[in-house]
Amino acid sequence: MKSRRGVGPESAEPEAPLVSIHLASNRPARLIAFLDNLAETAGSTNAFEVLVNIDAEDNHMAALIADEAQRRTFRLISIGTPKAAGPYSRGSGFSQLFQAADPRAYFLMNLSDEVRFATRNWDLRLASYRGLFADHLFRLRISEHKRRNYENFYSTLPCPENFAIFSRTWLALTQGWGGSWGTDSWHQAVEFCLSRRPQLPFERPRFGRLKDDDHGRIGYFRGIAVNDIVLENTKAGIGETNPLYRARMIRRERLRLASYPLRRTFEKLACRLQAHIEATRIGVFNYLIRENHRTSTLIVADTTTGAECFRLQFDPGRLASFSDNLPLLASTAIQHPISLMHLVKDLQEIRRRWQPMKGAISTHLDERLDRVRTTQEGVAIERVKGDEEDHTASFHTRGM
């Protein structure tokens, strides 16, 4: 429930926050230090709100946050979710934080209670990036990986942009923080897929072929590296009591994110971002995105006129996904046995899909060959008949 400052009919609507900050925490001392750092480094405490995901069973943290909310000048709320696997089951909690965020916040970011802002008046600098793109779809990269280039999908998972600042438009189109406790890897995968999407040539010539600059344009690059907002203590897991367990959970999550169903999900989310960019570019600001699951197609239609604008396909292909994942599977096969299970599963699925496809291709080729033979035989028969007619005609001519 959103809180309002002031009491009585003359109280005004609270100022819209510039950024909504989300995190998960079960450490009271670190959370208080995190909140103190925000208040000390921000130019205005009205520029942000803080939403914390805690364990539903942790009454101490709930009471602490309730007390802190009373003495802080910014909005602070907590949302409890079942502990389950602890920090490795925070996906649903982050989704609830996104739903509870102030819808007027232009930016959103996901941090940890270990991180500290090193930049004074960071909120004033962040405000200068509002409306960086006309379609308001982008994210700011501020971590140590902000200038990293990703050559393949595998490289996005171990070294993602850890603390990106998202525009609300981005997260609204990608349906929140995603289905993983590793929100950084999730959205880095989406950004990578967006950077590989072919741009659409809408203005086609009436006659002749497309020009060189009308096709083959690859990629939308909406992850912007910025230098004027700096974070400290960005190394997560410092002082972890069980580092081996943490490493195992990270490997397991990387393998899950690299699976074909999630690769398909990342492609679909990238297509949703592309649909917004292209719809805005052609002047369609009210549109509807429909999904055809069977053909892996997104259909974008103008809600004003009802006309279809364009279609986008998002299936990466199981074989292509498998080949992209070979480095990941090879690097973790010895360390983590589940990778072998994924490998066997993918091979079995490829074989299962290939068998009927192989039969259909063989049948199709046989039918084509039969049609070719029939056509060739028909042409040969007609040629023979034509020769006989010519011979008969010439015979009669000579006889006359």
C-alpha cells in the first residue's frame, strides 16, 4: 500500500520519485548502513524510494523496516516472501517489488545491501539521463562491466552488467525483473538478443531491389555506459559462509538460463523491446502486441486503426541454442554433473525433432523427384509425337 505524507484535505500528492531502488536483505546492520548512504549522498531524499524483499518468517526485519520507514523522509516498504532457498529463490520476490513500485518512477534499479553510492548528488546526475531516447527505452550501465562487449550468448552469463539502471519502459516491456534470482544475467541476455535483432526496413522502393542501407542492419544498442555515477562495494558474496554452495548455485542457474526454453524467452522479450522501438519510429504510439506461440511470432497492431503494423519472429532454434551452449557445457561438465544431464536432454530432443523432420524431408524430395521424372517423361513423349507429326507432314508434302 502506498503511503501519503501529510494529513487532512490540504495534504498534497507526494512528489514522484525519480528512481525506485529494489533489493533483498536479511541483515539489519547492512540495510541501515545502505539507507544512510542513500540519504547522505542523494541531493534530495524525495528523488528515490526503497523497496526491500525480506523473508516472510523474519519478523525482526519487518519490524526494523517499519520503524525505519517512520523516521526516513523517503518511501520505504518491505514485502515478505517465503524463504525457500534463501537468496537463490528471490525471483518471485523481485517481481512483487516491481509491482509495488511507484508507477511514476522513471528509473528502477536492483541493488544489494552491500553496495554504496560513491558519487555525491548522484540523483541529480541521473535526472540528466531522463528521455535519453525518444522512445524512453534504455538502461544505464554503471558497474565494472559497463564497457564489456559480448561476442556470444555464453559470455553474457558469467559477466553481466551487475547494477544497471533501467527505464520503466524497459522493465514494463520485459515484464519486470524476470524469472531468475540473477536479474543481472537475465537482462544482460535480453540486451544481447536485442543487439542481434535485425532492424526492419519499412520504406521499400516501389521498383527494383532494396538499397544496401535498407537491409542487413543488425542490432539495437540500448545499454549505455555512463561514468558520472560510481558505486562502491560491488563485489557480492563477500564473507559468504559457504562459497562452494554459492558457486554451485550460480553454475546451476547459468545452465538453466542457457537452456532452449529460456533462450526462446529472451528472444521473445528482445522482440517486445524491438516492437516498441520500431512502432515509435513509424509514429505508432498506441499499439497491441499479440503472440502466436505456434509460429513464434509477435504481431504488432495499431490500436487506433486496427491495422497490423509488422511481425517479428523470435525462435532462436534448438540446434543453434545447443551449439551456442557448448562452451558452457564443456566448462562445467566436470564441476557440475547436471550439465551432462542438460547435454543428454538437448541431444535427445534434437534427435526426437529430427526424425519426423527427416522423414518429411525425404518424402518431400521423393515427391519432387517423381514430379520431375513425370515432367521429363511427358516432355519426351510430346517431343517424340512432335517428331512423328513433322515426319508425317513432310512425307505428305513430298507425296503431293
